[in-house]
Amino acid sequence: MRKIMVVFGAMVLSATIAVSTSSADGDLAVAKLLYQKKCSVCHGKDGVPKKRGGESASFNDPEWQAKITVEQIVEIIKEGRGEGKYKMKPLETKLTPEEIEMVARFVKEEFGKKK
Ligand code: HEC
């Protein structure tokens, strides 16, 4: 029963994603979900890096935001980052180009506008 519920939940979720991609607000919701699923374990829901985020900047840091572009974030997501104990693997094959673009914009626009 539990398994069925999980499968059903996943179906509802993907249906929601499909429907919501049609509007700008929907894009934001999808981007947020993507961020929470694919990035927040390391970068924190609030953009402040957790242990696994290693030396990553806080996405809320105005100085970091001033220097970074959406294009650069896209590159980082595709190619990964870092050499040390905590590093980010390339995510190019884990996300579609559209998803990468969306989540990169989310990092820049949502965390950037706070301050
Ligand atoms: C397994 C953990 C992990 C995941 C998952 C992860 N990252 Fe990272 N990320 C890191 C680490 C560690 C660094 C810092 C690497 C270094 O420079 O040493 C980093 C660096 C970055 C940077 C550069 C920050 C800076 O200091 O300039 C960006 C931007 C970034 N990640 C975005 C993302 C996005 C967006 C996602 C989700 C699509 C993501 N990351 C998923 C671990 C992760």
C-alpha cells in the first residue's frame, strides 16, 4: 500500500510539473522544486551551504551575486565544481538543458533579490 501511495504521489507530482510549466509562476514553482530536490542537500534550502556544500559561496551573499551570471551558473551545474573532499559532480546528464537554465535563474534571481 505504501509503495502504491509513493507511486501515485510521484505521478501527481509530474503531472503538476507538466501543467505548471506553462506560466512564469509555474516556472518559478518548478525551479524551486528542482532546487530543493537537486541542490539543497548541499547548498541548503536557504542557499547557505551545508557540510556537503564545502567551500561554496552562500547564494545570499550580495558580493557573490554581483559577480556571478546565469550563464556561469549554468556552466557550473553542467560541469561540476571543486576538487576537494566536498565537490559538486557534473549534472549535465541528470537534468535537461531547460531544467539547468531554470534552476540557474532561480539561484540568481530568487536568492539574489533578497538583499
Ligand atoms: C553533492 C553536493 C552538491 C550538489 C548536489 C550541488 N552542489 Fe553546487 N557545489 C557543491 C560544492 C562542494 C561546491 C564548491 C566546490 C568548490 O569550489 O570547491 C559547489 C559550488 C557551486 C556553485 C559555485 C559557488 C561559488 O562558490 O562560486 C554554484 C553556483 C552551485 N554549486 C550551484 C549548484 C546548483 C544550482 C545545484 C543543483 C542543480 C548544485 N550546485 C548541486 C556541492 C553540490
